[in-house]
Amino acid sequence: MKKTGLTVAILVAMFLGLIVGYSIHQSGNQELIDSYSKNIKLLATIFIRLVQMIIAPLVFSTLVVGIAKLGDIHAVSRVGSKALIWFFSASLISLMIGLVMVNFFEPGVGMNLSISDASGVADVTGKTQNFSLQNFVEHIVPKSVIEAMATNEILQLVVFSIFFGIALAGLGSKGNSLIKALDVVSHVVLKMVGYVMKTAPLGVFGAISAVIATRGLDILLTYAKYFGAFIAGIAVLWVILLLVGYMILGKRLGSLLKRLFGSMVIAFSTTSSEAVFPKLTEELERFGCKDRIVSFILPLGYSFNLDGSMMYMTFASIFIAQVYGIELDLGTQLTMLLVLMLSSKGVAGVPRASLVVVAATCGMFGVPVEGIALILPIDHFCDMFRSATNVLGNGLATAAVSKWEGELESEPLPAVEEKVLV
């Protein structure tokens, strides 16, 4: 399926999902709604599981090959340091935007929300209880690479792959055969991506229609002030990211956005930036980024550069404090921001990671953790925009580092274009 055809199919699936889901919701038959939502969601589950199936071999093979091709520890350190400077700068800016927007709009002041999700609260607070320094370290350092692959712990897999790649590069010519073999593996997995992406419209339809059938469209009206302020924050973040991107990439920014659009739509629809990791790898290489840069930067970005999630964390944390009438002075809010900056780096890949970090941080600053029940009903819709923003941020980061390294081709490679579209 051509790229344009797939994007159109996904947009049509979103529209049909809204119509069908809303029709089921309007029927008023709770048994039908529950049955439909449970069964149709299987389409989204199948799609995401197909993607998850190929993430571990793709991350391992591409990251190891990328590091090995960089040649030595000095090149790895140079590229890695540039990437981390971008990641932490973007995270700090994202957190600051959330802080400013929630204080400007004050969506939680005077708000009385009665809708809550008790099971959802228990799920998040259960994860929060284990949120400690020990858990942070255990989440980063793998005790078994097999376990990390089996559970799709990207951060742990990145740590192992970095050590493996550096060691492989240190072998010199002795490691060339293994580098070539892993390079072939990465291309095989990328070929699988094309097959998996053909199921994306079905996954999008299932995800959208299930949530609309269960909650309807009224939830957007109920939380209009909160949602509107959040969208305004996302818009400001996009403007800043695109301005920085234009300063670095110039007129090629437009071409990059066209490449990223399909991946952003899928991430938006499925609320999973992880679901487009393989496709994003393809698109960045087609844009002109060298494979060794993409395979090194992108996995790191998925652990350290989730801009949309960063903005949401300060926004949601202070919103909950506003709802409960808890005054947080500027110093406390800035301290909260720094805590979020550090703690968020240890939960990559955790389900509802943003809410887990928000709950843990609220508990540290005396804000009732139960307040997350107020945002759970609309979190799915916010997660759509968070996921799309995460994809944009990682795409820009990879392209920017490629440009800084002089590894960005002036035009997309025709051979890669043909290979992907077959």
C-alpha cells in the first residue's frame, strides 16, 4: 500500500470509528455498548501486538549496527551527547510550557468533577507504590536481555544494545560479519513493518469506536476547560518545536513533516507512539537521515524524549492541586518540575507512564493521589495528542542530530524509496 493510500485509509477509519462508536453509544443499551467495546477493541489490540512483536528485534539490530558503524567510543559519545542535550532541553521546555499554561488558564479552580474511575485509580496507584530509587535503577539496568526483549522494556534493551554495539565496534574487522548479519536482520524486520502497517486502519477503527461507544462525545464538553487548556499548551509546544526545527533544517522541515504525518496519525489514533516506532525508522531514513544515526538516536528518544508526555505531567499535577484548592508557590512548582524531569526518565514503556509519574509526584508534594480519578475519563483523548507530539519531537530530534553531524542527505535516497513502497 502506498504511503498516501495508507494515510487516507487511516483517516477514513477514524471517521467511521467515530460514527459507529457514537451510534452504539446513542443506543442506550449498556449490554450492547459493553459487548461491542470489548470485542471491537480486539482490532486495536491485534494491531498493537503485531507492532510490539517486531520492536525488540528492530531496536536491538538497528541500535547495535548504528553504534558499530559509528566506529568508536568517541563517535558514540559525541553523537550521544548532542542527542541528550536536545532531549533534556526539549523536556525542560515542555515541562515549563505545562507549568505556565496550567497557571494561566487555571482549569482546576472552581471545578467540580464527579466522574471518576475507581479501577483506573487503583491501577495507577498500585504502580506508584513501587515508584522508588530502587525501582528506578531496576527499570533501567536489565538483569536479563531475554527478559527485556520478552517484556519490550525499551530502556533496558537500549542499555544492553549500547554495551553490545560498543564491544562489537571494539573487535574491529573481526566483527564485520556479525555487523552485516544484524544489518540484514534489521532490513528483514523493516520489510515486516510494511506488512504490519496494512492492518493499521483496522486497529485505528477499533480503538476509536471502542472509546466513543463507551464514553460518547459528551465527555469532551464535560472537560472542555481542562481539555482546551491542554490543547493550547500542546499548540505552544508545537510552535516552539517547529520553530527550532526550521532554524536547524530550514525549508526541509516541510518535507520532514510530510514524512512524519502518517506516523503521527497512527500514534494519535491508537494513543501509542510505540506503535509507529518501526514506521518512523523507515520514514526518517527516507527523509535522508543516515541509518546509523537513526538507529542510535531514535531508541534513545523513545526513552528520554517524550515531549508531549512531559508537558502533560506538570499540567496534570498542578491541575489536581487546583481542584483540591491546594496552593503551591512558585518555588514548590519549580521543584516539582525538576522532580518530574528526573523521575520521568525511569518509566519509559510503563503502561500509563505519565499518570504513574503524576501520581508519584503528587504524593511527594502532599497533593491527593486520588485526584487522578478526575482526569482518567479524558486521559485517552489527551493521550492522543501526547502520542502524536512524542512522534514529532523524536522525528525532529533525529533529523537535527543528523544535520549537526553532517549526516543528512540533501535529497531522499531513491533506492530506499523504492524498497519501502514495494
